Amino acid sequence: LAFSKQTTVWASPANPGAAELACELASAFRGLTVSTVADVGYSSASARPSMALRGLARRTRRPGKATHMLLYLNHNTWLEDNDERLAEHVKQAREDKLKIVMAH
């Protein structure tokens, strides 16, 4: 299977497990690129994926190129440390009219 158009999915670093899932999807489906930068519109050195993740997916420099946001829902999704930041990321994605893909 492959995407008919180039698709970039953004995995918020405030969403535990989202980057790993996005990279698994990118390795399985041609035409899917993963962005993992920290905040919408900004690039951050702290947002660089681990060495393992770098080998699995291509990254865009900014989520501004993203076509979708991956929201990975699990028991760690709304933890105290990241819940407000993730909520802001989801709100921003909605304002930017990104399609939000949820996985559980």
C-alpha cells in the first residue's frame, strides 16, 4: 500500500509513543513522511528523534509542511507533564486545519 499524494504526519513530542508509531507507519507505507519537531512552526534541537527513529522515517524541518497530525491515545497521553502542551498542539493543529488521525 502507498499514499497517492505525498503525506506528512506530525507527531507531537508531547504525545508519548506518537513518534514511534508514526515511524512504524512510514516504514510500512510509501509516500508517508514524519515530522517530529517540537512546536508548530518552529524547529528545535531537542525535538530530534532518537537514532532509531532517524533511520525509520524521513523528517520535514517544520510541521508547517504537515498534512496530518497523529494523536496517539494510550494510558500516557494526558499525563500531567505534557497534557497542557499536547492540548495546545491539538488546538493549533485544528486552527491550522490539519486532519487529525487518532490511533489507540
